[in-house]
Amino acid sequence: MMKVISEPRADYKPNVPRIETVQIPKDMIGAVIGPGGKVIQAIQEETKTVIVIEERDEMGIVEISGAGLEPIEAAKARIKAIVAIPEVGEVYTGKVKSVVSFGAFIEILPGKEALLHVSEMDWGRVENAEDFTKEGDMMEVKLIGVDQKTGKLKLSRKVLTPKPEGYVERPPRDDRAPRRDDRGGDRGGDRRDFRGGDRRDNRPNDRGGDRRDNNFRLAAIMIN
């Protein structure tokens, strides 16, 4: 036996079937399975593995079996990415999922999107995000904050690039500034009638004179 192998191998041969177990939070089991099992089915198909999940001791126990280490490691990486919690300060390479005028939504982890605002795209002023990037682009970004009320993630690209020499910080744009109409003044202001005076009908009648005078004469005739 010593002539064939003098010491145990550090690992199995590449194609030896194996099973590995991964623990995930209980509340992330649904995310790994996906709606109708779509997520877990896609992982199994793309990595050529078989995945079984069960709840045990308030944890999700994930068993991954496959022919060799490579497919199992690929499946483990996909699952860990799903249950990962984005960390402020970390740099991610994400895919642009959608672009709007004020920014781009980038998927930094599977199922986790964050906003890259136009003010964080470049040190120079970006007026419209659609002029800077497009859907499907891959972009390196840094997670710079999380909204405490909504949980929304905020990204920056410009902090990963050198700041131009002599750069002067511009004041933030106020996209909610009130619009003005052609008549002057801000919309939604006090619309009271400032024409003043008695707004009763003082226009002259067809025979001339004040309509109020004619009304008084008619009343006098009726009394008499």
C-alpha cells in the first residue's frame, strides 16, 4: 500500500461525488428557494448539483451534492450571495437593472438593488443618468449608506475614481423646487381675489345709468 500511496490525499479526486452542508438564517430559506422554486431550480441546473433544504433548530440546513468540488463550490457561492447582507463601505461589481433620469438601480447582490444617484456617478455634473449609463452595463460601485427608515441602499461610483485637482463641491440639486407659471409667482400660492371693491354688478344697462338705480326705481313703482 505504501508503494501505491505513501500518505493520504489532501482531498478526493476531482470527480468523486460528495455532499456538503451550509447553514443559512431561517428567514432566508424562502429567498434561496424563490417563487415557485425558480431560484433553487436555476442554481441546480446551472451548477449541476442537487440541493435539499430543511429547517432545523431555527436554522436553514442546505445540503448540496454533486460530482466533484467545483460544482458544489459554485452552488455554495450562489447561495451565500443570496443570503449575504450588504455592508456599508464594501465595493461591489453590479449590473445596471434600470435607468431613470435621476439615477440608476444596480443589482449588487442577487435580488438586492441599490440606487446610484446622478450626483454620485462622477465628479463632474451629470444632468441625466441615461447619458451616463444604460441597462445591462456592469459597474464597480461602493455602498456608502443605508436609509434608516426605508432600508434603501445608496451607492457611489465617483468615490472609486480620483478626485480632479482643484475640484469644488457643487451644491446639491433641489429637484423639488417649485415651478413658476407664466403669470408669475409660485403655483399653489394664495389665490384670493385682490381686485378689491364691491363686486356687485355695476355695469351700465342698455339704457345707460347704473343698474342699481334701475332696481331702486322698480322697487319704488311696485310700492306705489
